[in-house]
Amino acid sequence: MPVYRIETERLVIRCWEPKDALLLKSAVDLSIDHLLPWMPWAKHEPQTFEEKVELLRMFRGKFDLHEERCYTSQG
């Protein structure tokens, strides 16, 4: 059974949700120069907000279907 959220005193690890699209887009857009040399997916940036929403829907769908575990962290 997948664990959707793990919380400790200082950290939260959870699966991505479509509502995270703006946060993800902002982080990628601000860091693109640093990401390009190391992250192959960065060459497909910038993506629109709508594309980020669809990406996160896909992440969540695969999570729910037990196909992949893609987490984000807070804290």
C-alpha cells in the first residue's frame, strides 16, 4: 500500500498533487540554468502552467495505480 504522506518533526514528504503546479513551475523556471546541465527533462522547459498541472495529474495517477512513486518534500 502506498504511503501518500510521511511527516516528521522537521520534514513532510508527500506525493505530488495538481494543486502544486504553480509551485513546481516557479521553482523550475527560477532554476532552469542550474537544472539544464544535470536534468535531461529540463531541455523540455519551459512548460506552461497547464502542462505542469497535467504532469502532476500523471504523477498522481501513476502513484494511485501503484506504478510509480514520485514525492515532493517540504520543510
